[in-house]
Amino acid sequence: MTSDTDRARRATSWALKRLQAGASWAVQHTKAVLRQMVRGPSEGWMTFILLVLSVVLAVGIVGNAQWVPPPGLYSMALCSVVLGLILAKMRSNPWRLSIGGLLLGLVLSFYQLTSLAEGVTRLERLAEIGTRLFAWWQALVGGGTSSDTLAFSFFVVLTSWLVGFVSSWFLFRKHSIWGALLPGGVAVVASLINVPSREQMFYLHLYLFVAFLLGARLFSLERRLEWEKRGVQHLPADSVLRLPEAFWLAMAVVLATSLLPMEPARINPVAAASDPMS
């Protein structure tokens, strides 16, 4: 009896120590993240604001593509950018952090669809969402079509999370220009392939303007980091984006693209992927 009591006491003591160590680790990392958020990212708040604008515009183009009424696109996009910034600044396994962020986006996208489902309780709505998505998947695998737009709503909401999180992760973790701009660009192009309109073209030009400013900002930051890595002496103004110059260059790019003909195009692989959803 005494030995069992001792083992139980030791097990309880070990569990309490592990819990205390985990709580201490969480508090330290939370404090570090909060201090970093107060100071702002090392890339500057201007970079963060330009990224948010580019992601919101890209997601807005996706949401206004006249496919389905997606719920909570902008809130998902904003949360994904903020989470990408927080996880990118954590000193932990990057694979675990990135995969965790993507899985969280998958869960939140599924949960976001409850506003489109019918049911008295939230559990009933979640069950209906699962049933309808499974029916759509069966139709897709069987080579048929489905008139249920819930699956497309799910992919649009998930796309808004992926665009924001992936762009934020690559920007603040890898300082990658292409990683920050390519997700939004792919989403915009895919949205405009089959449903171009005058309103969409306006948002496209606005997106190109912000994306060009963001690209110029990232280029200047990348050059500054490269110079600091090589020990090259330079003035701060030499490596920081000069907003007036980038502004006029961005205006020139937007004006040039606005003069190009915008004819509707239907690309077969994209159309084939979207047909089972419509």
C-alpha cells in the first residue's frame, strides 16, 4: 500500500513539474511575442500594412468573382496574416509551426461554413456541412456534377486563409519576395480567368499598385540585409524604400496594364476543376 502511494506521489510530482515547465515555456514565449508585437516586426509596420492591403485586395477579388457568397473572407484573411507574423517570429521548428497554421486554417474554414448550413444546434450544422461536402466529393470522384455551392464556399474561404498565411509566413520568416506575392497573384489570376468585369479590373489595378509597392519595399529590405551580412557600410536612406519613387513607378505599371486588352479567357484545366462545383 505504501509503495503504491509513493508511486502515485512521484507520478503526481512528475506531472506537476512537467506542467509547470510547460506553463513557464508558454509564458516566456507569450511575453517574447507580446514584446515583439509592441516593438513591431523588424521589417517595419509599413511592410505589414502593405501585406495586409495586398492580401485583402486579392481576397476581395476572389470573393467578388460572382461564384458563391463566401462568409467571413476578410476576417479569415486578416487573422491568417497576423498568425503568420506571430508564428514566423517564434524560434521553434518551422515545419511544425507552418503545418500547425495550415491545419488551423483548414479547421476554421470548415467552422466558418456554419452560417451557410441549416440546423438548430451548431453540432447539427457541422454534421450537415460534413454530409454535403462528402456528397460533393462523391460526385467529383464519380465524374458527375453537383449544384451545391457549399464546397466552393469552403475552398474560397480556405483560399483566403492560405493566401494570407503563406504570404505572411514567407515574408516574415524567409524574407521572400516571391513567397509574399505569388499566393495572392495566383488567386487573383484564377479568379479573373472566367469572370472578368469592369469592377474586377478596377480591383486588379489597385492590387497591382499595392503589390508593386510591397515588392519594392521587400527588395529594399532584402538589399539592406544582404549589405549588413557582408558588412557593407551604407546610409539608412540607401536601403529603405523611398515612397514617392516607388509610388510613381507603381502608377506607371498600373497605367500600362490598364491599356492592355482584357478579353475573357477560359483555361481548360481551371474550368474543368470548377465545373463540378457549379
